[in-house]
Amino acid sequence: MNSDDTKEYWSQRYKDERTGWDIGSPSTPLKTYIDQLEDKNLKILIPGAGNAYEAEYLIQQGFTNVFILDISEIPLQEFQQRNPTFPAENLVCADFFAHQETYDLIMEQTFFCSFPPLPETRKQYAKHAAELLNMNGKLVGLWFDFPLTGDLEKRPFGGSKAAYLSYFEPYFDVKIFEKAYNSITPRAGNELFGIFIKS
């Protein structure tokens, strides 16, 4: 899928309300992580953000430098309507793989699992995430821990801890990458929580 096709695909899913990944609130593991962050000035990116409940939670907690990126304008517009004081310039409608900026923290929540799970694409995600981070910046989030089926259409796409590490270890030091202990009930046992520090 090229960038235009990808944009059309996701925009249509929002129009059709086919958003099964949307849990209506920040996921518990990420909320717990956010709760222990002390520096409210961290420059934070949430790519493939969708309705961006984590971003909403961050700004409620006083974080001042939050950016959300999505290839479709629809969820960004809906986020702006829900959060009218959020800076419009921090809403980025773009392809993650073409985005150029630097951040202290990238927060991953159901973005990695949304694009076709080709090894070269997943390697490119890891490489580009590292490129978008400042020195010692962190990639923090959740990755689905269930086998790939070979189906390149049925989302979300899973994977294994070993495969994920093969993508991330060339660019990051692994602080933690373990089964999430506090997943929401429908995802219990199927999520890995990771903190990767740019190496």
C-alpha cells in the first residue's frame, strides 16, 4: 500500500466505524507508565494515534508537549473537537515513515500491529522510531504477543518476543520487554510491555 492508499484505507475504516482497537480510554499499562513520569515537558509523540486517549490523559496530567500523528485526518479532527484547547500544530496528519522531527518519547499503542507485518516494514519502523528520538530517547508501549498467521489483511497483526527483539535490538537498548501484567481483560496474556532506550 502506498501512502495515499493507506490514508484512504484508514479514513474509510473511521467512516465505517470499524475501529475494534478503540477501547475508549487509555490502556492500563500505558496509563500506569504515564503516572510515574515526572518531567511534564517531555516532547512526546503518539504515532498512528487514532482517537489518542493516551494523549488526552497526558494533557489532563499536565504534559505540555504532546504530539499525535495519524495518516487519516478524521481521528485528528475528532480529537480536536473533544480537546478544543489542544494546539492544532501538535496534530500531525502524516505517514509515520515519512515524518521528520525529534522527540524524547514515542508511545506505541496498536500502531505497530496495524500495518502489514512484513519483516522489512517492521525493521523500518524500529529504525525510523530511533531516528525520531533524541539521544537516550525512549520507545515505550505495547506489542501483541500472539502468532502471525500469514494473513496480510486481518488486523491486528501479532508476533513473537524474539522477532520483535530482532527488529529493535540494532537500534535500542532493552530496558524491559515482558508480558504485561495489567492489560485490559480482553487483551490479558496477549500483550508485551516494552521500554526501549535509543542506543
